[in-house]
Amino acid sequence: MAAAPEAGASASPADAELVELVEKNLAEAVAGLELAPLLDEATRYALLGGGKRLRPILVLRACEAVGGRIEAALPAAVAMECVHAFSLVHDDLPAMDDDDLRRGRPTTHKVYGEDVAILVGDLLQGLAAESALKSPVEPLPVTVAVLEGSRRMIEGQVHDTVGGFPDDLVEEIDRLRLIHELKTAALIRASCRVGAIVGGGDPLVLDRYGAAIGLMFQVVDDILDETQSTEHLGKTGGKDRRSGKRTYPALLGLEESRAEVARLEAAAVSSLGDLGPPAEPLRALARRLAVRTR
Amino acid sequence: MAAAPEAGASASPADAELVELVEKNLAEAVAGLELAPLLDEATRYALLGGGKRLRPILVLRACEAVGGRIEAALPAAVAMECVHAFSLVHDDLPAMDDDDLRRGRPTTHKVYGEDVAILVGDLLQGLAAESALKSPVEPLPVTVAVLEGSRRMIEGQVHDTVGGFPDDLVEEIDRLRLIHELKTAALIRASCRVGAIVGGGDPLVLDRYGAAIGLMFQVVDDILDETQSTEHLGKTGGKDRRSGKRTYPALLGLEESRAEVARLEAAAVSSLGDLGPPAEPLRALARRLAVRTR
């Protein structure tokens, strides 16, 4: 990691440095598979095409927040981003959300075909577990947490796509919250958990932080889908509203949705309690995610 | 396990008993996830709808062959069957092989829709790794082997579906062998490997056995597709020939394909070398797989 010399050994690296570090490790994870040319290219397209890298950054920041070494959390960070990338590739398929655009580029199936996109998603899901198993610290609990987060995310996709809710869940807002908690927050929570596990801290503290920012992230997404243009988002805007999907603004209105974001941001910051200065990047991240515009 | 009392403690259980044991453990693995009703039903449909259970049986028999306890290999056996089931669900999708029939029943996407089928496949792939991690013996190497087999299988699917072969592989028969070795044999090899790992034996010996019967299994499949009816197979017969797919009979003729089966059977039996009586079920299995008619 290229830290400025005057930053000193204890200074926290900037997010941009972490993104660079994560992308280098993602590229190395794919290279390590020694795939045949086409599959290699399609996998790189799906995994290395930009994005916020929120989940791996959370793994690294959570590890840092409990006093761990950031480098030790890199395999787990790669694992979480692979789960996220796999979910996007499958979610964009015609039989699912049928999206042509992702991160301002054609989606994987638009470039390589549906068959390859299905298989690239499968490959990335497997790579996630293979990377998690390479964690130098606690590989078993790390991989268990990655897989549990991934499974909850898949359950959320089912509810979002076809319903199939638990029989006792009848209120629309409760169903929407379940979708958001599973489909989006579960992976974000798992990212915070595995970072805490690698760093030797209390996974429960970071789990609470992850639950708050995870739900907040999706409520903000709902608000942006309602208020921002396709060009600005780099993915199709207004799609949820047009397709009649449940969203926070649709069920609660924009004002109450924004109030929910503020509550969740406060809950996230407060959950970090007495973790002190090493958790400062996580506090700043909660604030930034609350006010993001894409 | 309900063994006949007069069989004695050291007698090897019959295959039918192992199938029953595997299916009980598969059902328990799904129940343990506590899925919402629809996803639970669709997952059971995909995983518990019959089949030969070849891969889990191989895990258990390989474990037995090297002197291990069959019960210790059950989580790994469940893992291998979950990988197999996930691959079938995705392989049958319209964007892939577009099959309506599997094991004599409508395929998962015909019953539950493509979206649910994609997600059930994803869920089963994750469940495979979650089960492997529950191995009471060597969970890390077991899970690594399961995931490597799964990844090779996915690579084989890519070659089978869209090509993308390594640049130096130009002969049709070499490309077909690569497809078969990856798409079919890799999981069968991995099954034998993980059984040997759990049983505390030499994974390489069982790997050689698995490589031989794995390729043999697919050559027999090619022959059956050419010679048997849809009704007899429980899946669409003659499909490979009609779709112009590479097969052993198409490239080498039926007679040479049958000779290849005989050679691979001999190689499988010979690879077991001095493993003695505990490996007898594996020898019998190689013979049975060579002459199977469905």
C-alpha cells in the first residue's frame, strides 16, 4: 500500500487507497484461477468493472475498527465483493430484473450472453468461498459468515422477485423491510462481521452497525431511484416506480423515508459506542452513505 | 442406518441403504436452513427429486475404501450432491440446455419459473459449501476440494455451451475430452477425493479412480443418448445428436466408444491397487457404471 511517508505507521489509509488495494486483490484472485480466455474475460468484466466496493471496504474498515491489520482481511474482502458481483450478474438477467445497464456499462449478459452470465455468476459465487477459505485468520468462521450472508441475500432476492413471504408477514412495509434486510443488508452486515472476526473483535458490535447502514443503504437507493436520472446513476433510474415495485418512498413517502435514513445513520454511529478513533472511518462512512447521490 | 443384525459390525452397507442415508441427510440440510415456504418447496423439489446419488455414494464409498467411518463423510456427501443438483438446475435453464424433463419430472424452472430456478441453483451452490464446512474431519481441505471440483465443472459448462477453449486445443476429440473431464469427471473426482480426505487415506489414489470412472460415466451417457429412448432415460434422449453436439459416438463411433468404456473401467479397477476388501464396493460400482442402461 502506497501511504504517504509523512502519514506515519498508525495513520488510517484513505478510502481511495483501500479501493485500489481491493481491486488489485480481486484481479489477482481471478488470475489465480487460470481460466480459459473467454471465461477469464467475462469474469473480469463482471468483477472488475468499477463500483463502490462498499462491501470489501467495510470488511477492511471493520477489521481496522477493532484493532486488526487491514492486510489480514483482504481475502475476506475479496470474498464479499465476489458474492456481491455474483448477485448483480444474476439479478440483471432477463428472467430476473432484466437490466441492460450496470455501472454505466452494458450488463454481463448483454455482452457475453445469458448462458455465460449464468455461469460467470456461478463461478464468482464459488470464488467467494474459495477466497474466504484463504483468510489467514479464522478461515472457518469467516467462510461460514460469508456463506450465511450470501444465503440470506438469495432469500431476499426470492422475496423481491416472486414473493413467497413467511405466512405471518402480511403488512407491505414489513415485507419491504424484510426484502431490504435480506437482499441488501445481509451482505453488508456479513461484511462488517467478517472484518470484526479477522480483527479479533466482537462481531456483534459490528453486526449492529452493519444492520443499520445496510438497511439505510437500501432506503437511500429507493430514494435515488425515485429522484435521480439514469445518466446520473449509471443504472436505469425510476425503474422500481415504473415496475410497481415496493419501495420506501412508495410506501412511506419521500419525507418519512428521509427521516428513516437519519434514524438509521444515528443508530449506526451510536452502535460503534466506545470503539474510539480506529472506528472513525466507519462513522464517516455512515455519514457519507446517508447523503450519497448515486 | 438399519443394517440387518446378522450382517455384523464390519459388513459394508448396501448401496440402497447409503442412498436412504444420503437422502435423509439432504432433507435435514435443507430443513436446517429454515427457508420461507416457496423457496423451501422449490429447493426440495430440485434436490430431493430422485436421481442416482452417484456423487455422495462415491464420497461414502471412498471414505470406506481407505478405512474411514461412513458417517463422518455425510456432510461432504451432502455437499457434493448439492453441487450436482445446483449444476442440473442451472444447466436445464432455457438460456443453457433448455430441458423440460429431468429424472422423469418437469425441470425446476418449468415448475417454479426461471427466476426461482436461478435462485434455487444459487442457494444449492451455497449450501454445498456450508455443508462441506460441517465436515467433522478436515473441514478446510474438504471444502477446498468441493469448491475446486465445482469450479472445474463450471469451466466445463462454459466450454460445452459456448466454447472458449484454451488456444492450443484444436482437435475435436481433445475438446470433447476436456468438456467431459471438466463438466462431468471433475465432480466425480472431487467426490472420491473428499471421501479419501475424510477417511484419512491418500486422496491421489482415489483421484485416479474418480478420473477414470468420471470420464467413463460421461462416455456411457453419450452412448445412451444415442441408443436409448426418452421414456427409458427419464430425460430427453437423442438430444445431443439432434443439436449437433460433440459426443464420443459422433466423433469415434459406437464401437470405439464402447472400447473406451472398457479401457476406463479397467483403469478404474486397477487404480484401486492394494486397497483390498474395503474398496470392493468401488470396484463393483465401476463395473455397474460401465454397463448401466440409464
